[in-house]
Amino acid sequence: MKPKLFLTIAGAYFLLDGLAGFFMVSGFDFITYAYSIFCMSLGALFLMTRNEETSKARNAIFMTGFLSSFAVSLIAFYAQWSGLFMVSPAGYIPPTLWLIVALGFLFVGRANMAQ
């Protein structure tokens, strides 16, 4: 997959996930809002850098995307396994999506890295 296409998809995914966080909580929950702002910031970063040429800075963006997505997937898997997320097996869908995004960052980033 081309880096431009992947950064566009990942940027849109991060923006939508961050935006959804604002509508999922009633009242003020700092962690949910902080996560939403974090996702929207990374989504904007990915969308703004999708047209950049291969460079060490773009390598760092791909590694940041990988590390953040992978960490979120691990935390979400742990929350599901420990019973803190959802009662149904459908709770494995969001962590799996995050893991797919993380692996996409890893594989697309590694295939197009600057030396």
C-alpha cells in the first residue's frame, strides 16, 4: 500500500475515533476527552503529512502511529479480557481494529523508510 493512501485512511480513522469519543460519554470524563483530543491530533498530523516525501521525519511519524496504535490495542485487549470493556465478545472488535492499524503503520512504514 502506498504511504499516502495509508496515512489518509489512518488520519480519517483517528479523527473519527476521536470525534466519537465526545459523543460516547455523559458528563465530563477527563480520560475520554483527553483520548479524543489525542486521537484527533494524531489524525490531523497524519492527514497533514500524507504528501511529504520519504524522510526521517516521515519514518518517525510512521513509528509514532505504530507505537500509539499498538499501545491502544494492548490496553483495549486487556480491558476486554479483564471484563472492564464489554460483556459480549463484540468487545474484541475495537482492539482488533487498532491492532490492524498498528500493523499497517509498521508494514507500510518499513516498506517505505528513508535510509
